[in-house]
Amino acid sequence: MSDSLWHGFADMGAVQRDGAFVVSRGEGAYIWDDAGTRYLDATAGLWFTNVGHGRTEIADAVAKQLSTVAHFSNFGDFAPETTVALADKLAEIAPVPGSKIFFTSGGSDSVDTAAKLARRYWNEVGKPAKRIVVGRQKAYHGMHVAGTALAGIPVNREGYGELMPDARTVEWDNAKSLLELIEREGADSIAAFFAEPIIGAGGIYLPPEGYLSEVREICREHDILFVVDEVVTGFGRIGGSWFASSRFDLQPDMVTTAKGLTSGYVPMGAVFIAPRVAEPFFAGGVWWRHGYTYGGHAGAAAAALANLEIIERENLLAESARLERSLHEHLAPLADHPRVQEVRSGLGAVAAVQLADPAEALPFVRTLREHGISGRAAGVGAMQFSPSFVMTDEQVAEMAAGVRAALG
């Protein structure tokens, strides 16, 4: 075990004491540890390996690109050819026609980009007082300053002091809570409202019926930008559609994405920006002084194009819809177990098994491994399930059986 690696989201004393779980290889819905033991990957890495592990087609595409030109900045008027091709492809599948694509290095970058752009947009249209950005309880929006401040997970903000004074939080499942905030703060001071269609890392909470369309209408009525965080749900995870924004016809002003864009083969993110928001910056004479060295990386763009090709060729959007049904069918019955409080499933290729005692969550991850399943905890005491779209119904049943065995 390495004494040098500092793991993210970890008690390093516990990792040093108990050892790390080292992954050596993956194929399809399986991974192997450094001792050669095989596990079903219940989480697709960290929500991202949508097309499954071991896709040499993506690796070959990246290698070919790197041997041609690895990357070149897209600042100013520069742009790698492959990055241009990817932007055009993403514009074709964008939830809002005519969207512009701004590339980032990952989901946290995408959220910070959207937060900055929301403020800058209002400045450009003569409403500079609109600066407040609003998130929801339980929500997760990455770990940059804006995303950490926006998110509704207080423990992730502990010990930093005030990260961003113009961030607010409303109830995750009550649209009236957003209305009440608007009444208190004034619509003329609020720049944007951020919402995950399905709350992911906060515990996998599905939106109440009609909630997403209701908050969208509230934002429209009060001239507040509606930002949909699809870092988790984008590129098929929602089940049957490229995006939740398309499935629910949300017509967002911006969409933040990452993970499934490349299926995690290379780090990359993107913000989809609707024409309304992009227009002041494309009219001429305006500089937006923002960008990332590796935003739109040519090698990552090659990976994304190959990944999207696989999703289309193998009809993996339909497979994700199948998983939506299969996960619900096989995991929902676990709600009857005395150690389980509830199961949240039935929307998208995601599910959560909420343990009755949240303190059991981290030890339960290790117990799952003893039954051949690589899983992780999410939220407060929930087990996350977000498999690759290539996982079969038989493998879902195997996964559910392993969870039941681990529960005892």
C-alpha cells in the first residue's frame, strides 16, 4: 500500500490502518483488485463509466489523437479540430437548440463556469445587482468554491469559513421554498437557481412529481436563470434520453455536464449554454475572461466522440431505460429488510438503498466486497447503485442478491 497517495473524501488514518482497495483492471460491468479478485462494479466508477470498462476503441481514439496533436489551447481564436467536431456533435443533442458549448476539465469546473457566467450575463444585460446563486438542500455541485457553497451538504463546508456570501440554499423538494426566498431577497438580486434532476451524491433523491417543471416556471416568471446540473444524469444516465432536461422538457438556460461525456476514460466537462445567455457574448465587442488550460482537450474530445459513437451504435440510451426498470425491480424488495429504511429507485439508471442505521454505511461497503460487489456510500447512510449501461438484468439480479446477503 502506498504511503504517498492522499485519497479524496477519506479518513486517511483509517485508510492507512485498514488499507486501500486497489483496482487493477476492468471489463464491462466488472473490475478486478490487485489480488485478482473480481467484483461487480455497482457504481460505474463514480457514476461515469456509462459504456463499461475496457473499451479499447476509446483508448485507440485517444492514442491516435495524441500522436497527431495532443492538445492546443482554445483561448482566443485557437481551437483543436477534434474539439470543434465535438462541440458540433454536442450542439446536435443539446436540450435547447442553438446551444453553445463551453468546455471544462470536469464537473466542478462546469458548475463554477455556470455560476460565473450567470453573474456576468446579468451584468452584460444591465442588471449587475443579480448576483445571488441558489442551490438546494442535499444537493452536490462539485468541490470548487462556488459548487461547495451552492451545495446543500453542510458537512462539506465545515472548517472553511464563508466560501461565497452570495449563495443561498432552499428545500430540495418544495418549490414554494424557492418562491419564499425570492420574496425575501428580491428577484432583482438573484442570478440563477441550480438543480440536479436527481440529487446524486447527496443520497440519490428523486424529484417529486412535477417539481422540476414547477421550479422552471418560477425561474421564468421571475427572470432567474435556470441551471440544470446534469453531471450525473447527462449522457444517458437519466434512462432513455441523452439528458433529463430533454426527458422532462425543462428548456434550461444552462446545463452542466462531465462524467458520462467521456465515460470517465479521460477527464472532461462541458457547459451547454442556451442562445439567450450566449447572445450578449457572441454579438461582438465582449470578452469573457474565463477558461481552462485543458478545457476542450483534444485527446479528451477524441475520447468523447468515440464514447458517444458507442452509445449511439449500441443503443445504450435504451439499455439505460432497461436498467431503470431492472434496478427498481431487483432492489425495491430490499425495503422489507429490517436493516433497510427505504429504497429510492424507478427513475434513471440509479438507485439508493437507505440503511436504517447510517453509521453502518461505511462498514457495509467492505461487507459488500466480501460478496463480490464494489459499491460506495452516498448521502447519509445510503448505498449508491449506478451501474454501467452494459450491465445485464442477470448481473443486476446478482448484485441485488449480493446486497441481500450482505444485509444478512
